Amino acid sequence: MTPTMIDTQVVVLGVDTHQRTHHAAIVAADGRPLADREFPTTAAGYTEMWQWACGFGRIEYAAVESSASYGAGLTRMLTDQGVAVIEVNAPDLPRRYAHGKTDQLDAYAAAMAVITGRATAVAKDTRGTVESVRMLTVTRTSAVEEATRIGNQIRDLCTTAPVEFADQARQARTITARAAFIAGLPVPADQDDLSGPAAAFVRAARSLLERHRLAQREVCSLTRELERLLATVVPTLLSRPQIGPVTAARLVITAGDNVERMRTEATFAKLVGAAPLPASSGKTSRHRLNRGGDRQANSALHMIAVGRMKSHAPTRAYVERRSAEHKTKKDIIRCLKRYIAREVFRDLTTDLGTLDKL
């Protein structure tokens, strides 16, 4: 049977993703635009897009904007079809300034970003256990923020307490002390007159305390569940000093299930903003902090580095040696974060690679 042009022609699929619709564009390997069309963001819509796109040639690469959010469902379907999905987040600003912006133009631009080599990052795989870690982490973060917000409201309420409770309220300077103070207040009856500030203060304070305790219980529960899950996913990483479930979760989410998409530890260091950038001029030869990359993962590295500087003997010895060489604290932390990134990458490769074989 003679192969047809559709069997032999390689095309690239570019997709501009939105919440309810995706706009897809097909571009030939030589850069010629072939067709574009809009599809709904449903399972049937994804299947229809795939069948439509296959009518133009063999699809080896797909460029998907926001592949981990609006494009997550489409990315999973394309990955199941054996397509290499490339993440396209940053727009091509010169092109946008010259040609304007529409969903159609963005879809073609996404495909061209892959063809020209501007976009090379393989999209994260969201079909495995790391996606479970991400969802639990997002929920825990929300619960922590809620507990913090309510704690601040309790503080403000105690600061403006009516004269009957002012002295006791202001003596309570921590959330634990304020909780004990509020718990000792009389329980208001359902039919109490709340027109007086004292009665309203008691009712409001007890309501806030109840919600704060609920949020704290949720944080503790989610932390335990996250720790149990991570113990099966990245046991090697968790065994390292100053790496707990929260910092480990941030690093695991950044890596994704398909950690092999980062070919070297230098690539991972750049992804987490730990790769030093040259900042030399004239007779000065130095490097500076990288302010790019995933800031959540970078924050996790910073927490690990600071924790080890306080309690990890080898790290303390390293800090003393580098300080003797007249390195600033900022430079020392930058170096530590780079070393930790190398260690984390090895552990993630080991743990997540083993997980793939289970």
C-alpha cells in the first residue's frame, strides 16, 4: 500500500487554551499555516480536535499554552496518544506587537514557537501521584491562609475589645493566649441581646475561635495525609536534613511525574531559580542570585538552606569556611541553594524513577 501525504507529512499542533474553548492551529514542518478551528473543552471536544488534526498529517509535537491549568485535560489526552507536548507560556511579544492578538494568532504562534525552537520545555505529566500531591498541597495552603486570616481577625477584635474585656484581651499577645482568653468567656444564649458591645464581642470572638480551630484541624489533617503520601513517593528526599513534607511537596510539584524531562541537574537548578547568573563587569568577577524560575520551589530551597545553616554541622562548617573567604551571607546562601538543588535532583530522579517502575 502506497503511503499517502497524510501519512508522511509531519505537522505541529498549536493550541491557545481557555476555560471553555480551545483554539487549535495546524502548521506544517516548514512553517506553512494549514488550518485552525475552535473546540469545546470537553472529552468529546478533545477527541474531535485530535481527529481533525490527524487529517493534516502525522503529529509528533503539540504546543499547548498553560498545559498544567486550562490545558491540563488536553495535555493528558495528547500524551496518551503518544504526542510530545511542549509547554508554551511566554508570548512572543515582538510578534504580538506586529500582528496583534487573537485566539487564532496565538494558536499559530504557539506552533511556530516549537518549530523555531523558541519553546522546548516538555509539559509536566499530570496523570500520576505527583498530581495528587499538588492537589493536597493547594488545599493545605488554602487552609493555612484561612487560619492566618482568622487569627489576624481575632487579634484585631481583641485590640478593640470593649472596656469590660479590654485589659484581659490586650494581655493576650499570642494566638494561643487569645484562644485561651476567648474560651473562658461566657457562652452566649441564642436569645441574648446583642445590641451591647460586650455581648457582641463575646459572640464574635467565640465564632472566630471556632472557625480558627476548624482551619487548624484541617491544616494538621492535610499535613499528615501529605506526609504519608510523600513517604511512599519520595522517601529518599524526605530523609534529607531540613526537608519536611511541605518543602518536599513544593519540589516534587515543580519536578512533575515525568522528571526525565529535565535532562540534567543544571536544567533543574535553572527551573528552580538556583542556577547562578554571571554579573561581572570590568575587574569584578562575580555571580548573582537567579530571580527567575519557580518561586515556590526556590522558596523551599531557601528554607532548607537557612534551616541547615542553623542546625546542620557540615553546612555550618561550610558557612564558616566561606565567611573566612569574605563571602557575603547572600552569596553563601546562593551557593548552598545550588548544592541543595543538585542533591534534590538526584533524589527526585531516584525516587520518581523507581515509582514509574512500580
